[in-house]
Amino acid sequence: MATSKEETTSVVITREDREAAEILIELSQDTRYQPIEEEDAARSSTLLLQQISKKKNKKKKQVTKSPQKSCSFKAEEKQHSRKDDKLSKKGTKRKREVDDTDETLRILQEWNRTKPVPVEELFKGDADVAELFSEPIKKQLTMSDVEIGQGRLMLGKQQVQKKMLPLLEHSELPQATEGLDVSVYGPNGKVQTMKFKMWSDDTPVLTSGWNDFVDKYKLKKHRDFLTIWMFRHRVTRGICFAIDRTRFPVTGPLSLRILKSVFPNPN
């Protein structure tokens, strides 16, 4: 039987039609068929349309969540990347601050082999003032040694115990814990009073006047290397220190390689 042009128009099925059809199939599988009246059919149709709308909205939310998660993940990844870069830069900076050059090693090895200047020269003509010298202690000034807030020169524990404490009389040993008044002679022969003290962990320090010593001689961290003696005053019989200073073009804290070569027993 022939059909007119109006009867042969094509039908276009959209994606929404397909989704609605899939939802209808799902609903029909969960619902038993029962005859319904017209009012019930209307209510059922309305309910069906609401369910279709909910399912469609749910699918849209699922689709839109993934890009947000992806963006959030990328933002966190960038943040972690920035932190890693900062840590890397800090690590590089620390490495650059350490002086590990062969030139520094050569200079300090030569300085370490050279005998210190005679201690008498530090007294500027008052050589009869001293007797019973200890062996000298050598050290590089650290940042904490010249900070005003610290106000102390830290000395190596083992070196002090081995080289200096034997000069103290038995009655002077307890005073070292509380602070023993000592006279300290600088490179120009001038003397000032400080305290030789043991911290709670038996770390020996010179304090109470050390900041003035740093300011007077313009001591610099890392660049200045000290040679330190303990001795007993011939007249007063008091304990004294003599400190000489040598400055080198050192750019930072010494590397472990140089420390082991120049200061084999720094503590």
C-alpha cells in the first residue's frame, strides 16, 4: 500500500531519548505490571519523569566531579613541587656555604704545622707574668661564637680536659662549674676579666666579657682562627688565658674532609 510524503517523514532519535529509554527499561525490571486507572497513570507518569530527571542529574554530577578532582590533584601536585624546589634550593645553599676547597685545605694544613708565636709576645714586654703554660687549642670561630645573644666562646671538651684542666688546683675545680674568674690576654697584650665555666653537659666556655673581646678585635665568623693557651699568673697565681688570632680567606664552615685533616680531635 502506497504512503504519502507526510507518512514517510524520518524519525530522529536523540541521546536523551536513548537515556530515557534505558531508564524506563531499568524501572520496568523493578516494577510488576498492574492495570491502573487514568489518574494513577498520570501520577505514575509524573513520578517516572521525576525519576528520569534525578538519574540524569546524577550522571551529570558524576561526569563533572572528575575534572574537579583532576584540577585539585594538579594544584596539590604543583604545591608539592614548589616545596620540593624550595628544599632543593636550601640544600644547595647549605652545600655552597661549606668551604671544601683544596686551597683552604692547603692553607690550614700549613698553619697547623707552623708553631704558634711565642706566648711572651702577646704580653708586650711583660713576659715575666706567666708560667705553667698549657698546650694550645686551635679552633675556627663559628657563628654562635660571635653572636651577641650567645656571649661565649665554646672550647673543645676533650682538649680542655687533656690540656688545660691539669693546670687547675683541686680547690679550683668546683669553681669551674659555677664560673672561675680569669684574666684573658688578647693579641695586642691588653687584658680583660672573663669567666671560665662548665655548662651542665661539661662543655667548657669563656663568658662574661667575651662579647667585648669580639667587638674589640672585630672577630669574624669562619674567617678567624684562634690559638688559645691557659697559664697561671706568676704574681697573682690566678688562672689566665692568652688568645691569638689568624685570619684566612675562608668562605664558610669547614667541610668534614678539612676538619678531619686540620683538627683531628676538635672536641
